[in-house]
Amino acid sequence: MITETARALRYPSWRAPLDWLFFLCVIVLTADVLVPEIFGNGKTKDYPLWYWAGQQVLHGLNLYPSDPRAQFEFIYPPLPAVLLAIPAWFGKIPLYVCLSVLNAVAWWMTAQFSNAMTGAGRAPGPWLFALPSFVTITFIFDMYDLGQPNLVLLALMLYGFWLLREARPWMGGCMFALATAIKVFPVAVLPYLLWRRQWKAAASTLVFLFLFLFVLPAPIRGFEHNLKELKTWYQGMVSSSSEKGFGQRDEQNWSWVNQSIIAVTHRLTRPVNYNQDDPGKPVRTMNVVDVSFRTANLIVVAISLAIGFGYIAVMPKPGRRTERSDAEELGILFCLMTVASPLARQYYFIWLFFPITVLIHRAAYDPRAGARAGTWALLALAGTLLLLALPLFPTDLQAWGNNLAATAVLAAGLVWHILNPSDALPPASGKLQPETDSAQN
């Protein structure tokens, strides 16, 4: 049986003018990657690093220094380097083309899944379908310009939840595991799966995570070599934390470039220099109180627990769940996963694509005029906050957490819609079902 969600997905069409605009944007963004490499001095940002990592795998060389306290060039687990080695074997340009194509596919599929999973019960028109892409275009540009995988990770996570809706939890867990094995922060989905008693999806996530981290790289890197590198990576990236910083990028941890809950809390509670990413800039602090590093961490824990328990409190009981409430619930989850990551730079907030899409559908289709107007106003406020990250505004605004504030606004809007559903909306279908009805009774 083909569900409404499945019918909502489609391939790009040459007959659709906005699809032509999508192709034009992809060509322009890909040119931003390839033109400097072909006609200039070479593409910068993270692209040379990806080529280096692929070449290290191809030549059997180490990805990390033997001392986990030393500076890492490559800060990701070994699996991404193994995957990068395949196109890197053909050279830099084929690798960069491959990464650009992956971003294009991820962009298209993110828009497809996001619009199909809002629970609005209506297919959006072409302009409404494209609106989330227009709103997040600066983040999408960052994906191409920097070469970061966050858009690909978002597409994988959305595909995982789409598979859960299609009653394919093992494949859904595989997508969650693949995203986590590339960049660790998507592992935050696991507590959600356990709370919602998606046992098979949670088990699949753990099984495939083991396979992606320990088994898949072993034939190429060698089992002992891969195990040693995983240990070094874990010691250098996950288990390292101090007042100086964490995870190999001390100069970014407490600076304005990081808008995670952890970083903003520390900047507000300790006199840390939020210009530390650039030694040439004057020292700037923004703390409203002055507490110890340990106390600041306890405040982070308290805030995180309050948010977590608040999230649980607004989740509808099993008998009251609908496709609409599940979409709003997942939108909040994506907001939380974005800002709960220890390092949340500007491009991380591409993950707001799905929450924004859900709220755009509520603003367009909610039968209550007041709810529609209020949701549009909320989206305008969140969009204004996101715009404060543009280069024409001072970085101090990012130090205070403009993107974090926008995320909070979006999450608040989703909470309101969960707590105030409209009885006039048509019944929804295809919601995320628990694996057994008895498990929810």
C-alpha cells in the first residue's frame, strides 16, 4: 500500500519552473566549489582536508597523531575518511564534484521529506514548497562553500524518520547510525527512540553504529589499526574537556562562532573571551555573572534537564498522537539536537529546515485565522533573528546567541501547536506508531 507520504515524494521535473531555479542554484553553488580549483589557486575551506583524509586512507597512513592531546587535522571518526577515499582516488576535482552532487541530492530530498512529513494533510503549492529553501539559503550556501556534511546528515535523519513511518525501523536505524558515524551529534536521536519505545529502530541504530565504526573500516584500515584510531579519536574528541575547551577546537569552543547551549551558557556565566578564535581581535566578554567552570557546567546540566523534561511533558500521550503532532514533536527534536551539540556553528542551523517547514505549513493551512497570523509572525521573528548572522551585522549578536534564540522561538511555536491542536483539521494518517500497542498501554 502506497501511503500519502510516499505519493508526496517526486523527482525534479523539467516542466516545473521552480525546479529549474533549483538546478540553477545547484550549478552556481557547484561553480563556487569548482571554479577556484580549476581556474584559481585551489578551493579552500574544508575541501583540501577531505582530499587529504581520502589520500591518507588510500596510502595506509594515519588519520590522527599518536598523542590524543596533539592537534588533529581530521576531527571525524574513521568512516568518513574511508568513504572519501573512493572519489579521492580519482583526484581533487572528482571528489569535489561528488561532494557537490551529494549536497544537491541532500537538498532536494530534505525539501521532499520535510514537506511530506508536516502532517498538514495537504500538498503544498510550488512556492510554499520552496519557501523553506529560500529561508535557509545562506545555510545551504555554507554547505557548498565550506564542504560541510550537515545537509547530508539532515537528509539521512529525515529519511530515517520517513522509514519509521513506513514501518521499516531497521532501515531507519541504519540511517540514524550512518549520520552518527559521520558526525557524532545525531546520536541524540537515541534517547528519543527509547522514550517513544521504538525498540527496533534503537537496536538497529546501535547495531549499525557498531558496524560502521568497527567493522566496515576494518578490511581497509586493518582491525587493529582502525581500533587504535577510534581510541585516539575518542580520547581527543569526546573525552577531552576543560576550561580551555573541548574536542580539539579550543579556539572555537567558547567563541562567538559557537551558539550551542553549552557555549552560550558559559559565555553568560564566565568571563571568557568570545573573540578567542582570532588573536588579533580585542578581548571581549559578555558574562552577566561570574561563576566557576564547574558551576557553569552544572548550570548547563540544569538547563538541559529542564528542556528535556519540558519536551517530555509536551509530548502527546499515545492515544492523542496524530501525524500532525508527530511532525511538531520531531520539529522540536531537530531544534534540540542542533543546539545540544557541544559545537553549533552557523552552518549547523541548516537543521532548522524541517521545523521551519512544519511551521510554514501551519501558517498556511491552520483553519484558525489567529493561529495562522501568529505563526507567520513567529516565523518572521525567527527569520529576523537568523538574519542577524549576516556579515553586515556585528559578531557580538552571534555571541549573544541569535541563532540559538531563533531556535527557541521555533521550538516555542511548535510547542504551542502541539498543545493547541485544531479540531477542524482533517484526521491524519501515517503517524509514527509504537512497535506494539501493548507497549504504550
